[in-house]
Amino acid sequence: MNPLAQAIAERLPWLLGESGFRIVYEDYSQKIFGNCIVDLDGPGLRLRLVEDRRQIIAYVAALAEPEKWLPMDFVLDSIYNRMPEPDFGLVAVGKRLRENLPALATALGAGLGDTKRELERRETLRLRAIQSRVRPPVPLWFSMPQACHWDAEAITLVWCPGNGWTGAWSGEPERRLQPILALAAPQFCPAHSRTLR
């Protein structure tokens, strides 16, 4: 038997009893850190519990969209306007589920349209918050000292993210796109190039 399904039966007996949920699918991979999945159908919603490296994560799905799994904590955030405290133990996740089961059933039943719109709005806000903290990459221009110019030939230096600097000598086509400064970079990225004389 799947260890997570066994733990649910032992530690969350109310889920399979009074709450009316039943296990409809289970998977267990001993080779992959002992990860487990248990899907349950219940009155008003579906529940998926995933054990990944000893942490339990709960997903819920509406009966109208049974394969569209949503993180339970995100749905609770959309209902109460606050994220639950992070606790990934089976008993803590079960307690959070039991306390919020009626609200989850309503949000995924009659209120599904509103819930989906609110989840999309909150996802947009989270993405904007992340984007505001992440600076866009800034092209770096290498400044060559005058002594490095050969016969006043124009040298184009190109910064290729992940590859480093590369250069192209304008006077000899067969030497274009040769790596310089011992940094191998075969790609030429015109958007981030600068010609030095």
C-alpha cells in the first residue's frame, strides 16, 4: 500500500469517514525519494495530497474541472485574503483542510468563476512583484586600452549572456566571430554589441 494512503487512514480518519472522501488513485515511487500521490473524491471537491521529500502539499479541484488541480493554500488565500502559515506536515495540512472544507467546497462549486478570476488576479500580482525585484540584464561593455588596438582596426566586442565576450574583427572576414580574451563564445549577439576604435 502507498505509505501516504496508509498515513491518511491512520492519522486523518475523519477524511475517509465523516467527510465522505474516498481514495480513487494512488501512486508511490520508492526510487524517487519515496514520493507519493493520493487522489480523493469527496462531496463538493477533489483532493490531491502529494508527499515530496517528506513534505505534504495539498491540491484541490472542482468537480466541474476535475483535472485542473489548484494549490489549496492559493485557493485559501483567494478566499480569506491571506496565505496560511506554511506547515507541510500531514496533520497540519489535514487540519487546514478540515477547518476550511465548507469554504473550499463553495469556492470550487457555486463560486468557481469568482475563484478562478481571483486566482488569476493574484497570480498577476505575484508575477509583478517578482518582476519588480528582478533587474533586467544590463549589457556590459568591455573597455579595451589603446595598446590593444591592432593597426587601428575596429574590433566589435559582444557580450553573450552565459557565454561571455566574443569579438569580430572588421577587416578580415575569415577572422570574424573569433573568441577573444580566452573566453569561448561562438554566438554573435548583435543586440549587445559595441564597436571600439
